[in-house]
Amino acid sequence: MTEQARRVQMDLSPSSYERLKRVKGLTEAGTYAEVMKDALRLYEYVVQKDTEGASFFVKKDGEMSEIKIFA
């Protein structure tokens, strides 16, 4: 049995649409759907790790800083 694609329609505020366009350009994604699928995959991973008690860090110029994604 093959999996069928499902169509999802959503309304975005102007600022959210601009953010979507910006990320599409930054990632050189071919479509908005590709951006959304990648974003969902990342969000799912972060939510799962947060549920498991993981901490998140950003490293810039050799310095590590913990970030709070879900406050």
C-alpha cells in the first residue's frame, strides 16, 4: 500500500510569510513545502529531545551558551 500525500492549507500572517520566504532563500529549498517538511522534522526532533530532558546549546566563537527553546 502506498502512502498518499495530504494537502494542507494554512493562513500565515505577513511576518510569518516573510520568515518562510527568508528561510526558503537561505536554505535554497525548491519549494515552501520542502521548508515546511524540514521545519516539522526539526521541530519533532527538538520536542522529543526536550521531552527526554535534553538541554540545548549554541556554540559561537568557541563559547557555549545554553538556550531555552520551551520556557
